[in-house]
Amino acid sequence: MISRGNFTDCVVIRSGTVIHPDPEQTRIRQVLICRGSVSNDCPHEPAPIDASGCLVSPGLVDIHLHGALGHDLTEPDPAAWNQVLHAHLLAGTTTALATLASTGPAETAAALATAAELIAGRQTPTLAGVHLEGPCLAPEQRGAHDPAHLRSATQFLRELTPLPETLRMVTLAPELPGADELISYLVAQGVRVSAGHSSATPEHLARARRLGLSHIAHLWSGQSTLTRPQLHRLPGLLEAALASDELTAEVIADGHHLPAALLTIALRCLGPERLCLVSDATAGTGLPPGTAFRTGASAGRVHAGYAATEDRTSLCGSVTPLAVTAARMREMTGARVEDVLTMATATPARAAGLYPRKGSLLPGADGDVVVLGPDLSVRAVVLGGRPITAPLAGGGR
């Protein structure tokens, strides 16, 4: 597929079917990358990539990614971060938010410092920032998060003052005391706030939305749902999210978190422009069944295509790269390939404030491209105009 030679950061990808979320770009028949950015012309004799019989998409954008190959991103070792992010790059994820599960204040600070070091040194080009999932979560909706490391919004606000420069998203329970102040502080400094692991009511969500909360973490996982305490039914966070007009939200379409009917409901309610595919991939990704791993301060174990806590009371993230979840979303819902790829590129990029530099093939966007087979298997990856090879296997059933 890829012509041999001395590659620079100038390539032209030809003969494939270009999938682009922008309707104005659906007519293009090739993708030209000049000096690392998508362009309409290039004077440098770009190296050709033949994508015959394949789909050509913006590189995948994963805004909820914890680890791979035995490494969790709460580890402070830069080498571990590089190994995790490179493994996901080989699987088609060209942009990632390093997602840190609940752990202690010192461990969180050390991981944030690692992210700052890597971004400042441009050592890990796929790293777009940090997503803190916790520690301000509702104990009854904590899922695999270690209860010993959940903290109050007031305490967490102190930990985030001054704001870490690499922080891009925080998932929290908006109903907790002090959450309003924390949300306001984060939004004022450009951090995207997500509701998750939460028992919020629609009223809690509406107040948080007015303060700037814009996103919902993994639908159906760790959130309040419909109740009927007496005669009347009361919607929970899930129903409020599905009924919303503006919020973006995530689903984990690994074939284990959600059945096809729920994925279909989410897509019908939100549409591909507001529904994000995420991997929620943990350190168990790429490891054989039976292997133990850690995510944040919690322990998990790999099973056949999924991961669970050691006591098997909760799923523990996933073991599936984003490209595999995209293929499963298409298989389980029958969604159009254009919509599936929008949910794995432009929509998460918008949710994280990265579009159109990421998640698009518009002129000036970063030259990140994934070439996919008709079954959405990864055939080639281009990062900043440089071809990458050898996809990561994972997420088998």
C-alpha cells in the first residue's frame, strides 16, 4: 500500500474513498499533506500512499483512554506513557486525551507533570492533554474507581489551583457539594467538564449545564437512571443526557459494555454529531486473558474481550482500541460508515475543543490520517504526514 522510499512529512493518499465529516469535503478524492498539515497543494514531491479499495479518514480521536500493554497512565514514567500512546497510534488513534482514573493527590500530580514534560518536549505527538476521570465521583456510582481515593470537590479544587497546564477535561459528579464552584473554575480556564459516575438529577444537570458543563461520560456506565419512588417516574442523569439538545456524550461500543439496542438508542437520540465513540481502554489492552493490571488505584483482570474488577462486581474499562469499537458500532447498529467515523473523529475532537485541527481533513488541519479496510480494520496510519505501520491487535471476543 505504501510506496517505499525516503519519507518526509509530505504525502499524498490516493485512490481511496475519503470519509470526511464536513459536507463540503465529501467530494475530495485524495488527501494531500504538506509539511505535516493538510493542504491543497505541495511543491515537495509528496510520497504517494495507494489506498485503493480502502477508506481514508481523519485520524481517530480518543478522549477517554487509560492505558495499554500493562501500563496505566497514572504511572509517572514517560517511557510508559510513550509505550501506551504508541500502541494506540499503531491501532489508528492519532490523538488522545490521557485519562487518569481516581488515585491519590501525589500520584495525580506526578502524572500531570509527566504529561507536561512530554508535551513541552514534543516527545509524544498524539498526546493532546489530560482527562481526569475523578476523583469527585458519587460513591454509589463509582464503578471500578477505588472508594479510598474519592475526594470532595472543595479538596480537589485546592489540588487544581493553580490549574495544571495540560488539563483539558474533567469528569465529575455535578450533584456533589462544592461542584458548582469547581465547574465554574474549570470552565473559566478553558477545561471541558463532563458529568460521570454520578447520581445527578435532571435539575443537577441543568444547573451544571448553565455553569458550562458540556459533556457526559460513558452512557449507561456509572450514572443514575429512571426511578419510581412513588407514583411518578423520575428521570436520572442518563435520561436527561439522552433528552438534551446540546450535550455531547460517550459510548463504549466494545461489544461488552452495551448491547446493540442501547447503542442504537444513543445514536438515535444524539446523532453522530453529538455521540462520541471512546475506547476506555485500560492497561489490560493487548494483554492475554487472565492477566491482572491496575487502572488508577484499582485492580482489574483481563477476560475474553473485556476486563472486570477482581471481585467481578464491575467492568473495569475495556481492552479494545478505538478502531475496533468503531467496527463494532457499525456491526451492532448498522450505522453508516460515515456516521461511525464521525463519532470517532470530529465529534470527540469537538467535545475536547480540538476541532478542526484534529478530527478533520480541512486545509490546515494536522496531517493525521487512518486508512481503513472495508471492515474498518486499520491498514495504515499517517501522523503529521509520516506513515506509521504495524497495527495493535486487541479486543478479541
